[in-house]
Amino acid sequence: MVPAASSSRLRANGGFHSALFRFMPEIQQTYPWGDCRRFNSYSAYFRRLFGGRVQKVAIDAGFTCPNRDGSVSSGGCTFCNNDAFSPSYSHKGYSVARQIEEGILFHRNRYRKAQKYLAYFQSYSNTYKPLSELRAIYGRAFGHPDIAGIVVGTRPDCVDEAKLDYFAELAAQGRYVMIEYGIESVYDETLRRVNRGHDFATAVRAVEMTRARGLHCGAHFILGLPGETDGMLVEQAGAINALPLDTVKFHQLQIFKGTPMARDYAEHPEDYRFWPLDAYIDLFISLLERLRPELVIERFAGEAPPRYHLTPSPWGLVRNERLLQLLERRLEERDTWQGKRFF
């Protein structure tokens, strides 16, 4: 039997649902998030919110980044190659409306069960413009009849009270609004090394300001940044749990051609580690066991076209669907689940 936490600790970290979580796995293998999967999945999260499958359509609205234009730095984050994660229909030369139309067409052919679509403003820092321009951009997205909401990817140092108030206005109209922050690491030494341009405290403030307005809030982290040990990656669960996040996304480190990190890797290969797939899954499970049950797991690994990689992926060409199958099988083999070690 998994030991129960004190009532005060349960109230601080999810109350009834956290308490229920500790006993239900042994009773009927149904978890607090409402299904039998061993982690709180992104797909189930949207089924609960919208009653069916939801698909994100990636949009490039022509934003840039203060870490590129000289406001913070001119070099950018050492790992960044935005093109590696941008689908073919997401093109800054196209209007927002055209990207939405082509993205929906793409996903209708690939995911025929999708019932609603979210405009995912993915490229660079999507709050890094004056508020008047943000109103026009996001107004165009909501002007499309098939768009049920927006996901806004940005940096923690690119939001302020006025911009978040605007997003809260949109949410108050019954629209789904998610602000997704690239946090990448909870360790300031790591953030400095990858030229992130902000510290972890900045991320904490941004997330707290966002949640104070009732907005959905997500975060992205990279596992395997130089200098971080396996122990550090698992121990960061405590800092992540303390953030008032709804969703979290993890990617393994991938080094892309032409980036500052590619040059650093050539000079200091001993500072970098690339796990075999089985070892990475086991590492992630050790982190997952310590994450609070209420956190929705959007991704635990990422994929990019091989032409962008500096070195061949040690995993080969493994798609996200297959990665999820391998994770779930390993969770069953280890008889563990998200939050098993969360106290």
C-alpha cells in the first residue's frame, strides 16, 4: 500500500484527488485523471475539456525573440533551430488565415477523428510585439470558425500585466487560451550556459502571473542540457511541482546543425550525454513518478527531421506514437505511474 500523505500536505498539492490517487491504483487501476493510462495524458485532457479529439495547428506569425534581436542577446539560445520543429504548412510568408486553412487540411487527412482545432503560435516568442499588434494577430485566429482556442508559445521574460490581461479578456469570452513558456531548466547555471537570457525566478513569476488570471498555463523543459546529471533531472520534479502549471512538455536534447550548441559540442563533447532509448525512458519514468498527478504530460520526447541533426539519432526514426507505446509498456513492466513517489 502506498503511504498516504498528511491532510495538510494533500490540501496544498491537490487535496482529494491526490489522496484518491494513492489508493485507486491498487483497487481498480483507474487513476485520478479519469482513465487507466499510467500518466495524465494530453489527449485525455482535451477530451475532458472539449469532449473529443483536439488537434493543434502550428502558426508562424512572424515573431522574433529578444534573445536574437539584441534586446537580451544577439546569439539566441545555443540549442535553437526553430525550423527543425516547424511543419511545412507553417510559413511566416503566409497569412495567419492561410496557415490555419492549410494546417486544418493537413490534419484532417492525417487525423480524421479531430473535432476541434487550436491555433498553436509556436515559432519564437509570440508575445514579443506591442499589445496592439497582438490584438490583431490573435483576433484573426479567432476569426476562423474551426478554431476553438489558441496556444501561445513564448518566453517568461516576454509577458507583462497588460498582455496577460488581454489574454484573460479572450478567455473570459469562453475561449480556450493557453500560455506555454519555454523554461527549459530549473537550474540557473544551465540557463546561463545555454545563453537563455533569463533565470528560473523569471519563469516562476511569469507562470504565477498567468495562473493568477485563470489562464491555462504550460511549460517546456529539455532533458540532457550540458552539465546536468541524471540526479539533477529527476530532482527538478520538486521545482516543477511547485509551479502552478496545467501542462508540461519534455524533450530530449537534440543538437542541430549550425547552432552555437553544435560548436560547443565539437569543443566539449564530454559535457553531453545521449541516452539509448530504453535508458531515456527509464530516466523519464523516474522523473514522472515524482510529478504531481494533476500535471498533464503533453510530451516526454521530441522528434525532428534527420537533416537537421548534427549527429544521427541513437534512437533511429521512432515516431511519437511508438514512443508513447514504449513508455506505457515500460510503466507496466515496472508497475509504476505518474505521482507514485509524489508526497
